[in-house]
Amino acid sequence: MVGTGDRAAETAPGAAVESVRATTTGVWPGEEPRQAASAGFSALAEAFVPVPLVSTPAHGGTRWAADLMGFAVQFLEGLPVDRSSFGWRLSRGTGADLRIERSRFGRTLDALGEYGEGFTGRLLLTLPGPWELVHALSLPDGNRVLGDHGARRDVVQSYAAGVAELRVRMARLFDRPPRVRLLERHLDAILTGAVPTVSGYATLPAVPDAHVTAALQSFLARSGPDTLLALPALGAVELSGKRVTHRSLLEATGASAVEMPLRRLDARGWEQSAELVESGAEVWLGLPPDAGARPGDVRRWIAAIEEPWARIGMGRAGLRDFGITTGWEAPDALPPLLPESADPSTAAGQGELAARVVRALKESE
């Protein structure tokens, strides 16, 4: 469990203006963490400044690649990994690629320390959730970790311990532990047995929902009481012939904050969002990353939130507590390429837009 010192640091009165629920995913199309840190603190000084995930040149320097899995595997306690042609895998020894990732993260921490001097708020750290990482990792023979009960248990436990230690480490450097944002994109496929084997000719057995939610609940206890769980949608999934809502699965994990892409919310998704708000949970909406190209276009996104909210009978005052996230999600394809249009200017605009939309929502009456 997270130590009591961590919890005190997270809830210390007056330590930050945390009612400003605005941030970005942290994905930065460029190699320079100092540029990313500068943009983050400039745009989000009263909100959650993202820990940058800087990119590397790809496709002959014409595209950027952002490897979220490479960032995460360095926090696997006691499980060596290396990178192969089919992605990251468990191995017998640590490879050079992992040492590069650790060096890159060290430069990121240095940049945050340089540009965050005097900052009294909190950083936000985006990581793949435990099931996202299990889904991505392979065994030494190339088969999926997901298909091996013992291996996936070891990965979840190791990762949870590493993230807990990372939060303690960052609390020493920045006075407070970061808030963690966990990206989980494949839960439905894992729950329904839709994840293909390496050959692609079959699928792996479904993982029981009780196992999935219990692992998430245990992980959330280590990643912090206000961990933000980012899902690709808010709807329902068919399990053993029954329609199970994502909201009920969230309740089983004990998650107190959830984020969904605004463009993926249908009428039922908005209804579940309202139910979550009324239950006291935090609800965050992810704006599309290209919105950052026009950070002054606030009215468009306010209307995109207000109109469906009103259609389900909710009052405008309820909009004040929404959080807003902008930015690209790190791709899970190989190689993990960002869109051709990704550039530092748009990335900087994403933070500006998130802060402006949150301020406008707080003025709703």
C-alpha cells in the first residue's frame, strides 16, 4: 500500500490548486524534454503538469515515435526485459534499449526540476495500466505474457511495486508524489477472449472479470488513491451472456476517477458519466489531439460537452467538476508512430486549450 507519508503529501491543504482539472497526456513530438517541460509549466501552472514522454525520430526522420511501453518497463521490479523485433519481452538480462529508456527518463526528471522550481502543484504521470502492459509484453519465446497465468501475475505485481517506488522517488524530488494516469485500452478484448495469439490464427482465453478487476484494485492501491483510469469508451461488454456496464466494472476496481475520449461518448456513455458524477467520482473528458492546433477555439468544445449533457437532463452546474485532457495517446502499434501532423506547436497548444476549457466550464451556471 502507499505509505501514509504519500497520502499526507497528496492531501496536504493549500499545497496545490487541484480544483483545476486540466492536463495533457504528456506525449511530446520531439527529443528535447526541456522544451516539453517548459511548455507544460507555462500552460498548466495551476493544473496538473504532465511528465513528458519525449519521442524519437522514426521513418527516416519524417515521423515521431513515442514508446510508452519502453517507458514503463523500466519500472518492472526484478523482471529483466529487452526489446526484440516484435516488441518488449521478458528476458534473462537487461538489454541496451532499457538502459537508453532509463537515461531518457533521467533527463526528463532533470528538465522537470529545472523548469518546475517553485511549483507547488502536482505532476501527472501517464503510464500503461497493468493490463495494458501485460497485453503488450511477450515471453522470451515470443508468446504473449497474457496467455501465461503465472507470468501475468508476476508482471502485475512487479509493475505495481515499481510504480509505488517511482512515486516515492518523485516525491523526494518534487515534494509531492505525482498523480498517476493509467491507460487501459484492451480490457474488453482481454475480458471477452478477443486477443489474438502470436500466429493470429486463434485467440487467447478470456481472463475472468474477477481476476481483471482484482488486479486493477490491487494496482490502484499502489499507484495512489486518486489514480485516473483512462478508458477508450464508456459503455458495456458482454460477459458470459450478460451485458455488464463499464461503470460496474469500475466500481469493482475501486477507481475514483475515470477518463474517456469525448468523441467516443454516445448517449449511454453520457448517462454513465452522469451516474459517476452523481456517485462522487471524478470524470475527465479527453479532447482530440488535433484540437491543440487551435487552442483559442474554446466555444466549440464547450458546446460539444454542454449539448449532450443537457440532452440527458443534467444541469449546467454539473459541468464545473469535469476534468479535461488533451494530447496524443502513445500508440500501441509497432513501431509506435505519432500522426504525421504531430509537432511541438500543437503539443504546446494542447495544454493551453485544456486549461481554457476547464476555466470556461467552471463559469457555467
